[in-house]
Amino acid sequence: MKMGKVEKYIYDHKKRGEPMLFILIDPCDHPSPEDAAKAAKAAEDGGSQLILVGGSIGAQGSLMDETTRLIKEAVSVPVNIFPGNNASITRHADSIYFYSLLNSRNAYWTTMAQTTGAPVIKRMGIEPLPTGYIVVAPGGTVGWVADVNLVPRNRPGIAAALAMAGEYMGNRLLLTDAGSAPEEGHMPLEMIKAVRQAISIPYIVGGGVSTPEQAKKVVKAGADAIQVGTAIENNQKVRDTAKKMLRAMKEGKK
């Protein structure tokens, strides 16, 4: 499969050494689709290079469609689906994480959801982003929903081996996720470094990054992109939060 526009956009940022801030909008966490679109626009104004739409529970059907449509109308950066299941697919997005959850115990999340979703994605003309997805303890809602064999936080070698396997199996992006707002914070920096050293593809870190200083450290450890959701929920200063995070991330790349 040839590289599409959104994937090339991500790879170009990596080649230039420019860190990327992905803002995740869960339609269920905003009062209305209109409010979600305003948050997405504010995030773009703050420098965010990609807007994600989705969530583990409830982000589907008409709510997902309407939210994604309004976000797409409000922003000029790519809009990418972070699917909770096949019902999260919407024609209003530019692209979708076509992920295999590498450490799920359930074949549905490694191959079957992909098999049933692929024809729909092709028919809608959405760009698939081949993504290896790894969930690290505590895992949050996604860990429970997807029956994940969570990577222990003190076992960076396991995460690195999973990431390497994901790249060898043909994934062209790699996402590690500790779940939404984990009490333990984002995944350990040692683990991020181990994953970075194991792969050559763009590496996205999600879950628990909530401050500019944390973002700086995560990028310095090896992330090409940071995926942020909870930090901008109910945040009246989304633009400023995004701008501060991105500034810190650029400092981390120096």
C-alpha cells in the first residue's frame, strides 16, 4: 500500500525532526459536537498538527459522525479517527488509525475488527494508517475493553520487543498508551527510550502527559508525537495549553 497524504505528513515531520502534538477529542467528553469542534479549532490555533476523534466507549454512530463533520469543517489540519470499534468509522475523517492491538488476548482486536472494517474504510475513501498499538499498565478503559495483557511498567524490554514485532509485521506507525489520565502518570521514560531504540518508524506516546514539562521529557526520551486528551477536556485555555506543550516539546528535541 502506497503512503497516503496523512501518513506522508507525519513522516515529513519526523524527517525534519519536528515533534507533533496530536489532540484527542472524545465526543462523549464534550457537551455537544459544536463544543468539541471549538476545542479542536482552539487546539489547531495552539499549533496542534493533527486532531484525533474517538474513544473506547460510546464514540460512535450519529454522535461520532456529527462531531467529526463539524471538526473537519473547523480545522485545516488532518482529522484522524481513533476507533473504539468498527462503529467509530465515519466518512467525515481524513484518515484512521488502522491498528492492531499487539498485546490484546482477544483476536478481535488483533485481526477480526480489521478484517470487517477494511472494506468499509476502502468504500468510504478514508486513508488507513497502519499502526501497531501497545497498551501499558494501568491501561485504563482501553485495557479493560480490549482484554489487554498489559505491559508492566517496569519491563521496558517487553514494550520494545512488541514494538519491534509490530514494525517487522508491516506497521508504519507505533502507538504506546498508558490509558486515560493514569494515576501513575505517563509511561516510564526508560520504556519510551527502549521503544525508540527498537524501531525506526514514527513513534506516538499517549496517556498521562498533562503538562509542558512532561511533554518535554517524553519527546527527549524518543517520542515523535504526543497524543493528549484529558489535559484539554473542560480546559477553557485549550489554545494556550497546546501552545505551551508544543513549545516544550520543541525544546525537548534540541
